[in-house]
Amino acid sequence: MTGGDPTDGGDKARALPLPPLREVIAKHGLSANRALGQNFLFDLNLTGRIARAAAPLDVGTVIEIGPGPGGLTRALLDHGARKVIVIERDRRFLPVLAEIDAAYPGRLSVIEGDALKVDAAKLGDGPRRIVANLPYNVATPLLMAWLEAGTTFASLTLMFQKEVADRLLAKPRTKDYGRLSIAAQWRADVKRLFDVPPRAFTPPPKVTSTVVQLVPRAEPLYPADGKVLEKVTAAAFGQRRKMLRQSLRQVSPQAEEILVEVGIAPTARGEELSIEQFCALARAFKARRGPTAPL
């Protein structure tokens, strides 16, 4: 971590035909909107590190969510991104992003809108890579939608609250293991890259952040119907201390019988099961209801 205004240091920074971010923010009278989960990241060492982690950037399309004043946007372009598409719902940042567009002609496109309502899988040409310091309040639903799109995305290099990253990476029999762990690891290879302390942001959040990279799998880790798997994990972790023979009754009154059928002790709890076991349960529940009957 560097002190002072990080936008004033480094060869890459001097090559940018743009003023330092702090000057841009002062010029436009911008401030972070906490209601939108905004925290500005100025540190060139960090934005550059994120951009390098997402490489290669010189093919296909890079999609960024919530660029704000464009610190990460600049880093992506400066590290060779051929085409960057940003989605920003806060109109205050559009003039700043227009200045970046002018500095990198033909390489930046700006979409004004809510990322939850934009189908990122249809943006630009493949391979598509999403790179973003995600607004904390929409990070999980965005991630779930992108994972469902499978290999439409070559990779997702994302910053989350550390507690969310811990859940994404958690293994069975740990306190962080749950629905999010299973959903992410079932659909993607998940890797922790590095932590980012609160002091790196303006204003500093109350929590540490973590950059995580997810590479979607060509096929999920084990066979299962995604919607059924979600129902099973939601029930299993809805009340973590309940035995599965009780918690899974909301999925099917035959829960205990199905558990025995797939070789899982009815007295087990959700946190004890592997992803493979949850997928076996999802297949068994679906088979009991038939291939077309909803759970």
C-alpha cells in the first residue's frame, strides 16, 4: 500500500492522459453514496494488481460494474484491455467516464443502468471477463446470475466483503460453509487472490475486502438440477443446527427415506455434507417427484 495520492506514482500512471482521480473528484464535486454501496479505490498498485489478475485483457470484452470515478476502469484500459464496457447507475459519474472514453478512443462503452437489470452475458464479444469492485449490497445476486450463465464468461475477478469471500471458498465442517459455498464451487473454480484493507478506500468501509477469481466450469462439478440443488441447500442451511431429517422435510415429506437411500445419516447436519453429497440428494429428490414435476 502506498501513501499520499497513489494516482501520482508509477510509470503506468504517468502514461495516462488524464488528471489524478482526486483532482477529477474535486473538479466534479463527487462523493461516495453509501446507499449505493460506493467506496472509491484510488490506489494504483491495487487497481493495477486487479487488472493484471484478470488478464488476458487484449481479447474479447471486459465488463465492469459500478465504475464510479473510474479508478479500476483506467487500470483495465492502461493494462491493455481491448474493449471495456462499464455499467453505472449513478448519473453523477457519467461526465467522468466520458472523459476516460475520450482519452481511450473506441475502447470504452458506458451503459447507464442497474446491473441487476442488464444481461451482461449479451454484452460485447467473447471471451467476456467481468472485473469489478462490486457494490456490497448487490454482490451476491449479481454473482449468482453470472454463474448461471456458465462459460459465457471466461472469468469473474471480483472484490467482495471478506466475509462473503470466506463463504465462497469455505469447505464442509467450517462455520462459513453454506448455500453460497456450494452454489459457487459447484459452478466454478474459486480462488482467493488478495485482501484489501479498509484504508485503501475513500471513504474507508468498516470491513476488509477480498479479491476473488471465479472461472466457470464447462459443466457443474457433479450432475444435479440447479433449482433443486438450491431448494435442498436452502432448507439444509435455513436452520443450521437442525438435523437433515427435520430441515429437509420442507423439500419433501420423504426426506428421511431419501437420506437413507443415498447413504447419508438422517441425523447429519447440512454443514457436514460435501457438494457431491448435496448433488446426490438433489438428484434423489428430483427422481422421487419425476423429471418434470416441480419440487
